[in-house]
Amino acid sequence: MNDQEFLRIIEFIESTRAPFNLEIPGMSQDSDWAITSYLVTARLQEKDVSISDLIRVSGLTYGTAHRRINGLIEQGLIDVAPASPTGKSHSLRPSEKLLDAFRSLVSHVKSLVATLVGQRDDSQNSDQYYFGEPRGFIERSLPPTDLPTSHGGATRRLRFLFHDDNYFAALRNLWIDFRANAGRSEDFQLTPMQEMYETALSNGARDESEFDIITLNYPWLAEFAQKDLIAPLDIDVRELSSNLGDFHPAALECVTYADRLFGLPLYVTVESLLARRDIFEENALPYPTTLKELLAVARRLHRPKRGQYGLAWNGAKGMPIASAFMFLLNAHGGAVIAHDEPGTGIRSRRSRPQGTRCCLDEKPAHATLAFMQQLLAVSPPDTLAFDWEDSLAEFMSGHAALCYAWSMRAARLELDLQSKVKGKIKILPHPNLLGVRRSVPLGGFVLAVPRNLPPARAALAQQAIRWMTSSEAMKSSAKYDLPIAPRFSVNSDPDLKVVSMLVSFVDDMARNGLICNSMRPLTPVYTHIEEILGVEIHNALCGLTSHENALSSAHERIQAVLDSVLSQP
């Protein structure tokens, strides 16, 4: 049970107790419930509680409340901790004994409610379902009640391979909500990115798929489609009834291979440049639009002796630095793979079929690597070990003036109680050479159906994907967990725009065609490219090899992969 669900059940219990005092004259407040529920709620919300706070909510006179609180402390239900370095003030917290008792209480209430209204055969096993939103909000968002039995007659629960993040956890919780009667938590396998890729590959080698629905990172889809590991969806892209036009075009292109639809976008995340608005205003500095301006302002704001660095970015070996290189290469006007032959159409000796020529032997690649070397001088000292979480943490703690960050993680800057930059952020597209038509790279996930599913399971999986990518399901998940839905109708919801400025930023970029899905090339050999760049670029910036040798090696290795896999007739 997560903290959000824990809080929701405490609120539900409180809502059932409140009418007793309101409707029946002469009744006194239950002070023990008031004190302990307030303490547990504050703990879950990471708020400090003083003894004055507990006296206020207890409903008792000052002396009586003080004695009752001391009694709860003596019983080991409340812990007392120093609230200041001097030890003169104290904060009160629920003890583990009290927290365990509340966990038992909410589990019992959850099971009781599910038994009464959930119509589930596993109502007493509270870990297998989710206590969701109030009915008025949730009933439009739950999966269809007949989905598990809509094909083949017999009930069969679906199995899912999901990425391990908040959005997928929220989607799982909708599916296992006790009113949905659709599935259990054990039907979902949530895994880290690399493990998810390896599991999806190995699943494709089985005689029959273990999973009904798998999740793919956008750049992986071409590989899985080419290897015949996923099946095309039974959706005619030309039919208006399919409502595909509501999806962001950049996301929809990522799920199309050989003119067929092999999945549906579930959510998008974009990498933007985050700037500390307060620092820029204090120093009367304009926000950077070109790469030259980015480097200059990062130098100006780089004050390591004061614990402030110019720019935080993702330089760890592997996927983080490979992505950073490809994004900055695009900003320099280059690309890893040439998609169109330059010139007037006359093919040169080095011409290859479209999408099969590596370009790391050209000037933009060398300029990009040199630029990254310069960035290290205005970055935190551990940048070459930073992944996305590390760089965001550096920025969130107030130690960087600028940061490259993905929107799915950047939501924490406004919502996390530990954030020191809340309300101080300006979101910017990537600076580039000329400072015009600045775009952001696309990331996110797609839902797909494994090829090795029997027809009845495949039909059921396609129906489930349609529901999970519907605007109703996306709104319910995005409202609280804040990746960005790849549908215009969802992001135009004013309630979501109020929750986070990220929603408006991404929606504006999408409507202006400035979300780019080709910075990381859409090719069946993408994972090979990422692996090669993740090593070679990191070695160069660590000083283990020269820039020239790193790019030459990367170019030759990537070209060999392109020639062996894609140049065949």
C-alpha cells in the first residue's frame, strides 16, 4: 500500500466518523482518534507536528489534552524528537507501533469496503487491489467490467510488463481498483528500463508469451517490429473513428513501422532546459537560446565555492551520456544517421540507402564532443557519473543554475516537499546553433502486443490497450503522477494545466511541431547505437582516448552495424 492510498483510507474513515458528532446532539469528539490520525497523516505528508498542534486538534481543554498526549507518549505510541539544533523545541511523530496499528486498521477497512461493494473473490487479500478515488471521479476511468470475459467466455486475467515508475503504478492501481474486478497486483511486473528491454526480448523467444501487453521505450519499437516480436494493431490509421489524430504526431510516428501501427503511445516525456528564474533575474541575465549563450551563462553562474554549479546534465556511461550526445549533436545541426542524401539528388560514391549512413565523421559530431568537454568545466564534479535522477537532485537541492531534465522527473521540482526550487523555475527548449526553431527531444513509452500470443489473448490485449490509452484513463493517471499524455484532448484539460506548468509547456511544443522524435534515430539498430555511443563518448570525456579516436571508433562500429543489418536488399 502506498502513502497516497494510506491517506485516502484515513480520509474515508474520518468521513464516516464525522457525521456522528454533527448529527447527534451532545456527543463529544473522540480525542484519541483526532490526535493519532492527525499525527499519522502529518507523517505521511512529511509535516512537522508540535504539541500545540495536537492540543488544538484534540478537542480537549489544554490541561486534559496535555495529560492525554503524555499518556500516549508513555504507551510508546508517540515519539518525541528535537526540532532544533539547540534541543529547546521538539516535534512529535507517530511511533512504529502506532504506524503498524494504523496499517492494520486501514487494511481491515479496505477489505471490509471491498467485501461490501467490490464484488471480488479476493476481498480479504487487500494487497491484490487498490482503494481508488471517490466514485464520482473514478467511474469514468475504470477499465470495462466485462473486459476479462469479453473474449472466449472464460475469465482470464491479463499479464503486463510495465516500466517501474509512478505513472505505470497509477495505471496498475486503476486496473486493480476493488470496483473494477479486472485484475490483481501480481498480474503486473514493473521493472527498470534495461531489465524491461531484456525481459521483452526474451519473452519474444518463448513459444507462448508470458505477457499479454508489454511496454517499450519509443526508440525500441522499430527493432521489435523488424524482428517480428510484436504484432500490428487491428486499427485502420485512415479511419476517423480510430481518433488517432488526437495523439501527438511525433509520438504516433514512433509507433508506426512499415506503414503499420505496432502500438499506441501511453505517455510522453520531453527533455527541456530548466533555468533558475530567481538567479537569472538577480543577475539580469537573458535566458540562453544558442549554444554559445548557454556556455557563456553557465560560466557566469558557475560558483563552486558557493555550492552553485553552472549546469547539471546526464553524463553517466551508457544510456545517459549517449542520449546527451545525440541531443547536443542535433543542436549542432548534425545527426548520427543521415536520413536524406545532401545535394541535388546525385548519389556520391559513399551514398547508401536512406537511413543507413553514419555521420559521426562530419564536423557537427566533432563540434558536439568539444562542446561537451567545455560543459564539464561548468558542471558538478561528478557529472560523468550522473544519470537523470542525479542531475535532477543536484538542481532540486539548489546547487545548479541550469539543468537538462526530462519532464516526467521534473514534476518533482514543483511537487516534492524537499524541493528548494519550487516556484523558481523557467522551462526552456534546447538551445541550438542559431537560436531559432528550438525543439525538445521526445521520450516515453508505448504499449504493444507480443506476436507470440494466441488469437483470443491478442484480441483481449488490443482491447485493453485501447482503454489504457484512452483520454479518460490518461486523465485519471496524469492528474496525480504527471508524465504528459500524448493526446491533445488530455493536455488541454484546464485542471491538468493548473497542476503543473510542464503540461502547458509540452502541449505548446507539440502544437507548434517542436517535439522531435529523430534526435535518437528511429531505426531497428537503435540499441546498438546507444550502446556504442555510451562507451565511446564517455571514454573520450574521461580522457581515456582522444576525441578523434572515439568518434572514429564509434563511426566505424555504427556503420558496420548499419551495413550488416539494414543494407541488405
